[in-house]
Amino acid sequence: MNTQNSAGSNPWTDSLLDADDLEPEGDGYQPPSAYNETTGKLYLASDQCHDCVFAKAGRCLDLGPGRLKELAGDLRRRDDFLLCHNTYAPLGPPGAQPAICRGYFDAYGVEITAIRMAKILGLLVEIDPPAAPQQPPRSTKDKDQ
């Protein structure tokens, strides 16, 4: 249990978490996958998305102090990778192919077994991440002021 973020034992919250401080997976939710069974390919974002958590300060999505390091450490211990948050619902476009986060890949990709194997076998495919959301057009009233 992560004692840094815990205020001690709490029966209500303890029942919501499994031994790794992760939500139990018995709720029927299936997370998206960067692996596409139809194509047999593992997808990787070709570039960092517009607000990648691995981007330089001021451009990245802020997860809070230490959270990115904690998340990356957990994924590396599990030999797993991070998905680009803009390639699947609710932030990605409907029907988009989820892809491995380019920032995570650039930092840790060579360590992850599935990525190394997909690359060796020619099954790793780069796809463009979704573009940044467009700003709504300014009204003519706004332009005159």
C-alpha cells in the first residue's frame, strides 16, 4: 500500500482497492488495448499528443506532484505500457485506434517486453495521434472589441 498517500486503514476505501492499490477488475470494465486483434498489430503514437504527460512543463497535462513518476514506475514494474490518453474515449475521437503513448515509449519503450517483441516481429505500427482540439471560432462581436 502506498503509505505516502494513505491516512491509515479505512475499511470503506480498502474494499475498493486490491493489494496493489488499484481498483479491482471485477467490475466488467475492459480497458482499451493498443493491440488490435483484427490486424495483429500493436499501435504506437508517432508523436506526442498535444498535451502529453511527458511533454515539457507548460505544454503537458499536469497529473499532480509525483504522480507521473509513480505511474511510470508501476507500469515498468508490471512490464506494461501507457496508452495515449487522446487515442481512446472519452478524449479520443469515436472509433479511434488506441495507441501507446509516444512520451512513455521514448522514455521506457526499450524496457517493455511486448514493445520489443512487436518491434522485432514487425508488428509495431506508428499512427498519428489526434490533433489538438480546435478553438471555437470567435464571433464577429469579439473581433470588434
